Amino acid sequence: MLEQYDLHNLLVIDIETVPQYSSFSQVPENFQKLWDLKTQNQRKEETAEEFYERAGIWAEFGKIICISVGIFVNGKQTSLRVKSFASHSEKEVLEKFAALLASQPPSLILCAHNGKEFDFPYICRRMLVNGLKIPSQLELSGKKPWEINHLDTMELWKFGDYKNYTSLNLLTAIFNIPTPKEDIDGSMVGHVYWVENQLERIYSYCQKDVIATAQLLRRYRGEELISDECIIIVE
């Protein structure tokens, strides 16, 4: 599986997002009303204020605080170089990520877990909000489906079954991919950011998801996992 792809022309990415404001009371009144309308079918018995901790999921009400990337590197053994762009300034994160893509060929393949439903469109929407040009590798407009170089490890696992959602954590367990125990998970990112002010913990968590996705790609291809000593974190 995936033998037709050159992993060295592939960039694995993961993003972390949080609500744009630390609390619902800080949200401008017009956006409070828009949030209420946007989420009324998802909230069940929760109020709009109680539900606001999940606002990072929606690009209209959240922001990106970290983008981590991983690229496969040739050598005696294949290695993985991982780097993060993290900042309280979303525009700074996006500008640095866009600059990275600008230095890469237009044919670069982007890969993420659930990337087609979340990471890729979220990045594009937030780039537009921040007045930035969408890099060619992310641009969909005017392209034929086979011209879009996006891979999604969750979509690949579906094998056409569109009812199936499988988390990255479950797939790493199925394929016996070791992942270090974390002190946070995705549902805690907003709290760690706004309450604990620990951005470093968040981008460390994001990097580990990039590594897990890269290892999952190797398993899909029937290849050995990249050894720990061949995983390089670029500060």
C-alpha cells in the first residue's frame, strides 16, 4: 500500500487549535450570538457559554497556535526531522508555515490524520482570515481531484467506508506503534493554553502526533518503524 509515493516528497503535519478568547465572557457580543446559532444543534443541554471550551474546533471561532511538521530524510537509515511553528500570534505561525511551503516544490505531498476534514481546510480558512495567500500545496480551487497532493491516514484506513471514524490513538495501538504517555490530550489543549499558559507542552504534544502519523504511514507501506535515534526534533 502507498508504494507509488516517495516519502521524501511528503510533509506530515498536525495542528493545534484553541478558542480565540480565554472565556465566553470575552467574546464580542455579536460573535456570542453567532456562536449560539452555529452550535445550537451540537450542544444538547449545554448553554452556549458552557460549550465555548470546544470553540477551537471551528475555524470561525478558533485559532491555530501550533503547526508541527515532519519530513522523511534519506541516509543509511530513513530518519524523520520534526519542527514546530508555535506562537501566541496565529499570523506568525501561518506565515512561517507558508514560508516553509514556498521553499518546497509545488508537487510536495501533504499528509495528516483526518487532514482533509480538519487540518487542511482549517489552515486555509485561517490564512484567509489573516490576509495571507494560500500556498499552492494547499490550494484546491481550479484543481482536478488527481492534482491535489493530499494524503489522509484516516481516509486511507476507511477503504471507502465513509461511516468509519478511527482515531490516531486507536490506529497506533492496532499497529503496535509505541507512543509515550501524555499528560494532556486534545480536549485539554484549550485549558493548557488559556489557563496554564504552557505553549511548550502543546507543541511537544503536537510533535508526537506528527511522529505517530509518520510511523503509521510506514506501517501502511509494510515498512519497519523509524527508530527513536533517527527521529530528530529541530528546535
